[in-house]
Amino acid sequence: MCGIVGYIGKKDAFPILVKGLRRLEYRGYDSAGVALINDQGELNVYKSKGKVDNLCEYCADKNVAGSVGIAHTRWATHGEPSSRNAHPHYSESHKLAIIHNGIIENYADIKMKLQGKGVHFQSDTDTEVLVQLIEYIMNRKQLTLLEAVQVALYQVIGAYAIAVLDKNDPDQIIAARKQSPLVVGIGDDEFFLGSDASPIVEYTDKVVYLEDGNIAVIRRGEDLHVVSILGEEQELNVKTVDIDLGQIEKGGYPHFMLKEIFEQPECLTNCMRGRVNVEADHVTLSALIDYRRQLLEAKRIVIVACGTSWHAGLIGKQIIETLVRIPVEVEYASEFRYRNPVVGKGDVVIAISQSGETADTLAAVQLAKERGAFIYGVCNAIGSSIPRATDTGTYIHVGPEIGVASTKAFTGQVTVLTMIALAMGEAKGTIDRDEYLKIVKGLSEIPDKIREVLQTNEHVKDLARTFTYAHNFLYLGRGFSYPVALEGALKLKEISYIHAEGYPAAEMKHGPIALIDSDMPVVVIATHNAMYEKVLSNIQEIKARQGRVIALVSKDDDTISKIADEVIELPDVQECLEPLVSTIPLQLLAYHVAVCKGKNVDQPRNLAKSVTVE
């Protein structure tokens, strides 16, 4: 979703802002802009449709001087993608400029009232309504910018992260947040703003994550000052961030997505470090130590998530029910929050989100918490909103994920859910000791198994060329492999724009088989597990209808390999761990098909990395 960057200090702001916008390109956007106050007191706003490169070209002959500024990448909500609707937005007098991530739900009513007062608008956005409201309040009530922002935010309904400049007070940025992330970086006589820490870490590792309803008063030459919308002083909670700059660079790979696919062995090693002991015979999670009673006495577990995280939740459901023997439900957070779910005391709600800022998942957490459920977060972004809102949780520690299509975060989430199941199963005595030791050892070997699968990259690349011009794909799997089929289909349609669907293999006969012909590639996860014979029958049904089968099989398979059109071999692992290896070639297949089609792999159209609005 939209990206926010800000700077105030002694340096030239423009290069810092532009570099920050590039750091945030992974969030998805359709236009970009910058606002700067120069030494002559001029407030200049420059913006353009398209990429940050377009903005830089537009600014090539413009005055971009100034040591204070704000910048933005926009993902359109209200108003089509255009330079007119791009941020920053001026107030009518051009004395104020604002950038905004989120949605002002009651913007239409406010806009109508302001138009009735003679205010003129230049865009179709809800954001311009907010800056016009702030200026109207300043002028009518003779308030400072901070006071006017407080009054304005008290009147708006919706989610926001904003930063505002006032040309009459060039030594200040006012920033505020509600249900949309905003981070303030504290440097040496300088401050930085970001939607996350990635634009900041190059300059400082000291950050403050603004809490909901708080306003940051960032003034040159003074300490950071944080107040609530009602003006109450807030205590600063300064965090130290630990992000390696190399993690947010491509490192020689053509795309972040390919880099992140190949990072997975190291990432999962980091995910398990300190949790799976060196002897690979025990799993320890601090959450289970600190909240043993709440977790082990749970009547049921409800997993809430969106997109790829929801697919991870489906795998988590199967492994928790298998090893812990308590019922698990998996809910789309967007549906959970808008019905009247039966959830409360005695339930454990596991919220899964890579960014920790997913609006629907955060709202589901708040609803469940209000009803007395115990909340467990599984997130990647340290210090994000969901970890701060939960009772306990586990970070997946896979490092920043820049590619919009999730890869390493998915396998990290599945790894954490597997460790939760193992730790709970052992503590409750619901898993046989020998089986427990076998799975823990198998889990510890997963990074090496993934390295083995990654050696199929060139084979998958060649295979992808064959299927680049397909219009539809079908993905089939059973048991633990069904959610992998869903995830494989999602990856393909996200980045290649080919229509793809995932199904339980047994459901093929209940409708999807009507689609199968010689033009329909069918990807089947057909490893040698308890469902092997059933999946073999499904493949034979596909071939009888001239379907083209791409089969993921166990090494040395000698049956399905002879029937399928294309085969990708996988190393043997325990059935419950298969998703961690079988998802890798599906990530590679989606990547290479998209590259062959000339698509923007890291920034697919219409998608955003972190969905912070509904």
C-alpha cells in the first residue's frame, strides 16, 4: 500500500526522499510525489503518474532545494491514478501540503460542507479533503498546525498515516497515525519518517513506532514530541532496529522475488535458530513457556489471516490438529471481522501477517480480544501493529520481504506453525515421542532439502517457457498438499496474470474436470505419501482427457513419472513437512512464467505488499 517518507535536518532532503521512495516501491503504487520547503520559504510540490523514475525525470529541471520534505508513493483508492490525484496535496492557499496512507471514510460529507464554505478542490481524492479541512480549521479558529490537525483528526472517520508541512513553519513536520503504520527515525540533529523502517535504516537504527491515535511533532533542533489527538503527552518508546541493508538490495539477482526464493534455506535456519536445539531433538518457544496455561488449556484455535498467510494457516490447521488433537478453524480475517463470530474466553486466536499491519487481520485481532480470546501473533515485521496488539507471539525472522508476491514469509509462517504444533503436542502428551523426534529432526533438515529443490531452477525455467502462453492453469493436491496447490495458483495469477485455480484433487470430478483439455496445464502435487494412489487415479483421469500434467513427485518415482508430461522431483520428507519443499518449485514456476511474459515480477499490477486499508 502507499509509501510515506519524510526528512528534516541539515542535509538536502530530495535525495533522501527519493531513495526512501525506492525502498518502498515493493509496497505497490501507481504515482509518486514530493513536497519540499526551501530556504526562501517556498513550498514546492512535484508529482507524476507512474514510477519513481518518472518523478525524478519530471524534477530534473525543477527547484528541489530544501532540508525539509515529505514524499509519497500512491496506490489509488479514491480517484484514478494520475498526477492530479497523486500525493502530496496542497491546501487551497498552497501554504500546507499533506501525504496520506489510508482511507477517510466520511470524506464526501466533509467535502460537501467545505465546498459550501467556498473551498475549491483540485483532485478526486479523500486526502485533499483532509488538508483542506486542516487549513479551514487553522484559519477559522486561529490555531497552530498541531492544534488544527488534532481538531481535524477528531472529525474524520477511517484509517490514516499522514505527514503535513506548513510553509509558514518550515522547521516542523506534523505526523499522525491510526490503523496505518508510521515510523519516526531519530538521527543526529535530524529526523526521518517512513511507512516502515526500510527508508530509515541507512541513516539511523533508533526508531519510534507511533501508536494508534498519536501525533508526532517533529521539529528541527528539538527532541521528538508525541501527543494524542486529545493533546495528552505520550511517553517515547525508542526501539533499535536491526536490518541489514543487504537484505533490502537485490544482491545481483534480477528480481527481489528470485532472491527471496533462494534465500529460503538461510531464512528458515534463522527462523528455527534458538527454537530447535542443535541436537534437533527439541523445540522451545518462549510463548509456550510464558503462557503455558492459556495455550495448553485452549478449547480450540482459530486462525485468522489473508491471502498467502491464510494458506499457511490451512497447513497450520492440519498439523496442529494432527499433533495437538484440538480443533482448529481457519478464517479469512476480512470475513471474520464482519460477522458475529462465536469466539471468546478459552479460545486461542492465531493472527498471521507478514507485515503485521494487515488491516483486516488487525481488526479481527481487536474483535477477538474484546471478546476475551487469547491472541497469538505470527508476524515478520518486528514492532508492527499486530505484535503490539497480541498477548504473545512468534516472529518468523525471515528478514524483509520486498517482492509483493510472498515466498520466504510463507515458508517462515509454515515453519513457525509447525514449531507451535510440535511444542504444544509434546507439552500436552498428544504426540508419540518417537514421532516427535522424527519430525523435529526432519524440520531441522528442511533448509538442506530446500537447497536440493532449488537445484531444479534451470529445469523449471525451461519448463516455464513451454507454458508461457497458457490461458488457464489448474493446481491439485490432497491433504497437506491442498493448501500448497492454492498457494501455487495464487503465485501464478499474482505475477503472470494467468488465471489459475487450486483444488483438492478429489474435488476435480465435482466440476473442474469439465475444463480439462489439451490446452489446460494441470500441476499436481503427487509425492509418495498416504494419498499417492488416490492422486495417481486423478492424474489418469486428467490424461484420459488430453490434459497436460506437470507432476511434483518424490525422487525415484517410477509410476507417475511415466504418465506425466513434465516431472519435478522432490526430496523425501515427512508428510507434514512436505509443504515446505513442494511450494519451492511452484514459486519458481510462477516466477519464470511471469519473466517469460515480460511482467513486472516484483511489483505486479494492482497489488500492494501490505494491505493497510480495506
